[in-house]
Amino acid sequence: MSKQLGKDSDMSNKLYVGNISFDTTEADLEDLFGQAGTVESVNIISDRDTGRSRGFGFVEMSSQEEANNAISQFNETEVGGRNIIVNEAKPRENRGGGGGGGNRW
């Protein structure tokens, strides 16, 4: 039994990629990050209403070593006319649900 199967092992291979040009596609990122190793998945986040890129996304590499290589190779390099930011993705914070004003005096 391996200790590698904890929550942390999956997140450490997942990279946040920010400051992406709106013209950059998931295929573009897959080609780029493929230079650093095996790309497991690419997901550019889109605006729910317009479908337009929000300028950031996530790339999952097949190993921690490949993820580290990708960070050192591509962080602050120019892609599509913009310097992209590449770092280890942080776990998504639970923002809580709804809200809706309650507790008014």
C-alpha cells in the first residue's frame, strides 16, 4: 500500500496557469506543457455567461517532477503575447453557499 495516494499527491501535479491570452486554446497549452513531460489534462476556465476564456486555467502533469519542470520552464515566459504565470495549483477554497442577506437588524 502506497502513501502516495493521499489528497496531496494529486494536487501537486496540478498547475495553475494564469495571464493566458484569450486566444490561447487548451491544445496550445497541451503542446507547450508537453515539452516538459506528459500532460494528463488541460482546462482553461471560461466565463459561464459568455463562454470566453477568463484568462487562466489548469494543467495536470503525470508526475511531480514533470510539474516542477513545467514551472521552471514556463513561468513568466511569453505565450500568445503575454507572460504566463505557472505555479502549483492550490486546493479550491470552500467559499460557502449562497448567503442572501439574512441577519438584518
